[in-house]
Amino acid sequence: VQLQASGGGLVQAGGSLRLSCVVSVSSPFRLYVLGWYRQTPGTQRELVAEISTGYRKTYADSAKGRFTVSRDNAAKTVYLQMNGLKPEDTAVYFCYAKVPNSSAKYWGQGTQVTVSS
């Protein structure tokens, strides 16, 4: 399983970005739970959003109302639409894929999001 994330960048507070992550898998893409974590230097990765195989969405409290996770099974891609960005959203964002009921995750390479005040 390989994941390629893109879409990060520098944006002013209040702005928007859309992250994309293309997933290369040999097994059916629809079988994977997908999501996004983020990490700042010296901290652990924290879950931002997750979307299940049945399109159920889970968000961190910090992301609720501002971020939207979605998936396109035909394009084998997971997205993270981020609106109303704040300086505290600055982090490296990592996409992941996992099989349901498994703790093992496959990770993308990370994409930097920087929000200026």
C-alpha cells in the first residue's frame, strides 16, 4: 500500500486548503478506512479526521465545523477540506489507510500546512 499526499502550503488565518491523498492498493480501495493525522515538532501525531468504509466520519474536536473529510473510491483518493484555518493548525499532515478492526496503518509521506496570523 502506498499513499501520496499533496495540497499543503502557506495560507493566512481564515483561509482554506484542500489536502489530497492518492492511495495505491492491490485490494479494493473501498475496504480501507482512511483518514488524516497531524504532527508538530516534539509532539505525537494526533487524529484530525477519519472516514470509514461506510462513509461514517469522525473528527477531532479541533476540526469539527471547519474540516471535512471525504473519499472518492473511484479515484482511490481521500480528501481533507480545511476552512477557517488557524495558526494552531500549522503542522505536517499525514494521510493513512487501514483495514477495519486492525491497528496497523499505512502512512503517506506528510504534507506541510502553515497558517500565518
